[in-house]
Amino acid sequence: MSSLNVAVVGATGLVGRKLLQVLEERRFPVAELRLLASARSAGRSMKFNGKEYPVRKLESGSFEGVELALFSAGASVSKEFAPAAVSSGALVIDNSSAYRMEEGVPLVVPEVNPEEIAKHRGIIANPNCSTIQMVVPLKPLHDRWKIKRLVIATYQSVTGGGKRALSQLESELAKEPNPERKFPHAIANNVLPQIDVFFEDGYSREELKMKDETRKILGDASIRITATCVRVPVVGGHSEAVNVEFERPYDLDEVRSVLGKTPGVCLQDDLGRSVYPMP
């Protein structure tokens, strides 16, 4: 693969920093790197592959010559600036919710529906974090036995809420004041049954994301899905309990066998020895 001119939008945030770390670890072929962020973050520098790069203020003209633009600065930023990146000739991979459910925008998990990538028209959407980790093991099960219904409970780490969320947990654990709270209640030694806003039907936006995105990724709008999403005081790593109802008869040992052979899935299932998934 030839080297690409890459822009990272939201480079100074938690996700932006992780993106840079992954690009570095995987030795992604970067010819030119452009770090973009808000005016508040512009002017600082960040290190990538041993070299210092300046952080520039994000503007509509920031994408001249960029071939790949990685967006991780929230939906409003993506809505405003992703079209400018596409107009400049860049392929946009957007980590926000801005385009996930938009018709004509592929919502892609490479292990699940890589064929959708070829259908892009300039933007490829990245699903919600809790959806991604769930659909990877669900896809082979759906192919084999057809999923009829999902009942989901998530236990999502504070890092999913960004810098302010992590800062609130750290300050509460240290018993220090923090004027920039992310959550409406304490998160240390607590669990919050709210991720994002609630709607009139009682579901939160996070819970509806899991329903809508899962159906789109698996290509099956008939799957009945209900989710309860909870924020827990864990740093890094979401956990989920998923009850799956199939349309076809199944054998539990076969299910274990399929999961054990699925790329990206590590089967941990020895309850007698207390072996089970943990964050």
C-alpha cells in the first residue's frame, strides 16, 4: 500500500490520541500527517513516529491535498467539516454518529460487512463502540441460525464519555473538586443508567443506536432489539450481556464452536474455573 496524506480531526481528544497510537503501532503508511482540532487546542504539538507535529485549527480549507481524513471530534464537527474534506478529494472515515444511519453511507465493521466499503461515496461511518464489539460475534451466529431477538445490557467504561468523563472519575476517586463534571451524578463507586439523552419512550440515545446500527450492519431490519446501557466506573473496556433468540434450532456446543473459530473473538467460557469475559 502506498503512503497517504492523512488528517486526524479531533487529534487532541481521547479517541484522536488512540487513533494516532493505532496508526503508529500498525505502521500505517503515512506520507503527510495533519493534526486538526479546535482553536483552543491549536498551537500545541503532538508526537507521531518520533516526530513532533503541530496541531492546527480545523477549518473548511484544512483538507487540501489530504487523501484520508479520520474524524473523531463529535457529530456536529463531522456534519460541518466532513463535506469539505470530501470535496477536497479525501475519503472520510467518521467515528461520530453524524452519518451512521444516513442512506448511502456504509456503516462498516471490517470483520462483519467489509463488502460495504466499496459502496462509499466519500464517507464511511464507524459504528458506536458498544455496537461494534457486539456484532462481531453475532454475525456468524446470525448467518447460521438467524437471530430473531436480542436483549442487551451494557456496562460501559467512563472513557467512552471522553476526557471530561475520565477527569470526573479521577477527581472523585482522589476526593478533589472538579468544576467540569461530565455526568449529572457521581460516577465513582456508582453506576449511571443513562448514556446520552433520554427520549419520550424511555430509551436513551445510546440504546437506540445499538438497535438501529445493529440492524443496518447485519442487514436485517426484522431483528427485535431492546437494550439497557449503563455507565460504570471502569477505565477502558466495555462489557455486555446479550441474550440471543434464534429462529432456527441450535446446539449450545455448536454455538461455542462457531464463536471459538470467529476472527476477532476470544472465547472465555470455563465457569467452574471462573474464566469469563471481563473488561
